[in-house]
Amino acid sequence: MLKLAIILPTLNERDNLAPLITRIDAALPDVAWEAIVVDDDSADGTAEEARRIGRADPRVRVIQRIGRRGLASAAIEGMCATAAPFVAVLDAEHQHDPALLGAMLAEVEGGHCDVAVASRFVAGASTVEWDEPHRELLSGLLNGMARLLLREPLADPMSGYFLLRTDLARAIAPRLSGIGFKLLLDILAATPEPLRVREFPLAFAARRAGQSKVEPAVLFDFLAGLYNRWFSWLVPTRFALFGTVGALGVMVHLAVLALAYPGLTGVFWQAQAVATLVAMTSNFLLNNALTYRDRRLRGMRRLVRGWLGFCLACAVGALANVAVATLVEGRGLHWLLAGMAGIVVGAVWNYALSSRFVWGRY
């Protein structure tokens, strides 16, 4: 009888799949398991490779996601797609050792904990083979921030390798944000009562094949996930990120204006025009890299078209800003409040137009 589902979120992991399935099979000789590959429409044919493996081994299934991206949301879809009573999540990069699965399963199945976590930072763990000091430093920073938010101490709340009961995962799923890449922290923060967690020392290995998807923007993803967890009731998360980039754009605008006037030109409108163009370009590039990472425009042609569309959307937003502010100020609202009202309307307009016509859809 099926007991354990192993969820493998993938993006361009074709060469890693078959060896990983072999390692999982060797690690669980007495356990009925299945592996669910949740692939974000990889360009290297990862989904087709999973189907090829599945034709020879029916324990391997694949969910190929079209138009959706993100490790956390992929793992959630996989956890909700199995009939197994227990579910584990691990990366397909071979950095997570499947040999721990048996002990982790026994601990959860025996009722000794709610979640078993493979930890990089408990006694007995190792990151020697990882050999990426900048990523280890970033993980340490994010773990330190995450521990401040948890009710129970945990050495590695940012681990991507964990196991729990499937019914618990499904019960928590509606409260999960699905944003970013660190699902475990979201699970631990989403439950009304603290979960019992047991950490297992993990020898974190080097990636077997392919390139890492970890980018500097993971810190932005982490903050986005935290915002979504605690403040999404106030405004949509993506709009908040769009507004954050807009605030950075204001600083860019003022910095360029201070440099250009009167240093580069003695004509104010020329300096203002240059500052506006630079700020809009900065906002476009940051939104493309951060706010809309899952819909990122790539290639010079698409970038140029997107930039033109973004500038046009901002121009329309600026007109809306001025029109609304002028209207409400003329009806007696204090000029400062009128200006803020115009800014809000312009920001919402820019966000709506950009989401629809630059990055594809709402």
C-alpha cells in the first residue's frame, strides 16, 4: 500500500532526475513510495524525461505546469496531488540526501513529531561539499531572520527538505502563500498551534548537474513571502512590491535630477526629463527582475517592447495622478491630501496597466 509521496519541484533538472530516482529507490527498499515531479515547463525537457522514467517505473508521475512558476507553489500542488498518507519535499539537485527519508518517515509515522526536517545547521550536519560561501552566508542570514518569527526554536527553518503527514499538509495548504522558495517557514508560521519539529543532520552536498536557480532576488522573495503572510489583508503582495520599487524610483529620480541640474544642464526641464526617463527605466528593470520574476521578459526585443509599454503606462498614470489631485483639491481637500490621493490613483493605474499589457495578465 502506498505510504510516502516524494515531491520534486523542478526547473531544468533533466540530467538529475534518473540518478535521483535510483537513489530514492535504494533509500526506501521496504517502503511503498511514489515520486511526483512538479515541473515549471522546463526548457531542457525535464517533464518529458520524467514521463520517460514513468513509462518504465509507474511510481514516477509528473505535473507539468504551464504559465506558473515558483518552488513553494509547485510543492503545494504536488502535496495535494497524492493519496499517500505521508509526503516529503526535496530538491532534485542531489544536494538533499534521500538516505534520510526512512528515519524521517519513521519519526513522523511513530507520532514523535509533526514535521521531520533535514537540517544543515544542527550538530552532525555538514556543508563542506556545498562549497559556495556566498550562498551559505545568505542562508545563514535568512535563517537568522526566520528564527525571529517562529514560536519554537529551529536551527534550519529555511530547509527545503522536510516530511509530514499529507492530511496536515492539505489542511494547511489554503493558508499558505505559495510565494517564494521556502515553504517550510510558511508551513510553520501558518498553523494556529506550534508544530512539533524534529531536525535530522544533513550533509548538504554540491549540485550534481545543471546550474543553481538561486539568485540575489531570493532575499526579495523571502521578504515578499513574509509580507504576504502578515500584511496581504491590507494590499495585494504584488502591488506592495510594485509600490516598493516605485519608492526606489523616486530616490533614483531625485539623485539623477541633483546630478543633472545644474551640473550637466542649466535648463531644469531637460534635467527633469532625463531624471524621469532614468527612473522609469530603473523601475521597469527592477519590476521585471523582482516583482514579476515569474513572468520575466527575456531577450532584447521583448525587453524593449516591455520598456516602451511600461513608459506608456506610466505616462497614463501620471495624467491620472494630476487629474485626480487637481479635481479633489478644487473641491476643498487639503493640497497635501490631494497630492497623496493622486499618487495612489497613479500607482494603482500604473500597476493595473503594467500587469495587463507589459507582463501579460492580472
